[in-house]
Amino acid sequence: LQECLRRQDHVTPHTQSVRLWAAVRLRLPAQACVDLLQRCGRALLGPGPESAVETRWCPQGLANVAWAAAKICSGSTVAGRALAMLVCAAVADRARPRLGAFKPLELSMMAWAFATANRTGAACGLSGRRLAAALAQAAEPLGTQAPAS
């Protein structure tokens, strides 16, 4: 974990999102997950070493961060939940204009993440509500597709 954190500033946003997802999935200590979430949040929110590496987050990376933030919301400290709320709002702002590029799995991860964050009392505010509406709109064409055989 220490080596992962040491190298954190020298990776792409997608790699940051995978590391965060893995840390939460493996149930690493809460503070380590919050530290990784904070790094992803800085990369999403503004200028700095994390955002200078790559300015565009891929849909899978945004979905990973949203999923991890929702999991942190449901089992973290008040400070961890507040950070997760901020990161959820940043993910919503980045994802909303690009939902057409999201695959069905990524859309479902985003929908689950925002529903979970809202259920745990960590509502992401207006950004989250706008994203929920946009997710519903983006998912409409998926309902008309024939199932894969």
C-alpha cells in the first residue's frame, strides 16, 4: 500500500481510479481509501500534479471513482463522507456531458453509486440530481436493444 501511495502522483487518472477501486474492493484500512479518494478528488477538481498528468478521465475511470466514493460514503467517518460527496459532485460534473460515451456497465455503476450515496445521506446535491436525470436519458436507448444471443 505504501508503495502504491508513493507512486500515486506519477500515474494517469484512470490508473488512480483503478487503485482507488481496488483499495475499497479489498477493504483496505478506511484512511488509506480516503487518502486515495482525496488524490482522485484533487485530480478531478483542479490544477495540480494529479490533473497535469492527464486532463481527461475515461468513462470507466469516472465509474470506478463514483463506485468507490459511494462505498466510502456508506462506511466512513464524517470527514470521509464529506470528501466522498465532493468527489461525487465532481464526477457528476465530468460525466454528465459525456454519458453517450459510457458503456452499459459504466452507466449501471454510476447509477448504483449515486443511488447508494443518496441512500446513505451523502446526497451529491444538484450535480447528482442532474446526473441521475442524464443517466436515465442515456439509458433509454439501451432498453430498446435486443438481448445478445
